[in-house]
Amino acid sequence: MASLVYVLGALTTLFCAILLLRGYAHTRQKLLFWIGLCFAVLTLSNVLLFFDLVLLPNVNLHLTRLGTAARAMALLVFGLVWESER
């Protein structure tokens, strides 16, 4: 049951990333790009969560997952700051 939740979480963030980047392609609003990029990296973080806890339970990917999520948040903060200065 937990593996289903991990997969659904990854699919949800992937779907959000696709919609946000598609919106950016149509409107060219930079904030949509940064948020879409954040969600794309969060998708990678969720996929790593699935690999860490379900597929490779003997391998510890905890720091890798946290680093990926931190990069996603850093992209979001950078995009917000960059766009607020314009």
C-alpha cells in the first residue's frame, strides 16, 4: 500500500510539472518556468523515495533524497526572488 502512495505522489508531481511547463510554453511567464522546474526536481525526489524505500531497501538514499528536495526548493526560492526584482 505504501508503494502505491509513493508512485501516486511521483505521478502527481510529474503531472504538475508538465502542466506548469506547458503553461510556460504558452505564456512565457518566467515564474511558471521556475515553479515547473521545481516540480520536475520534486518528481525526481519522489522517484528516489520509491527507490529508497521499496526497490532498494538495503541502500540508504536518505541524504540524496533530501539534497534533491533542497535543490527543488532552492530553485523555487531563486525563481521567486529573481522575478520579484523585475
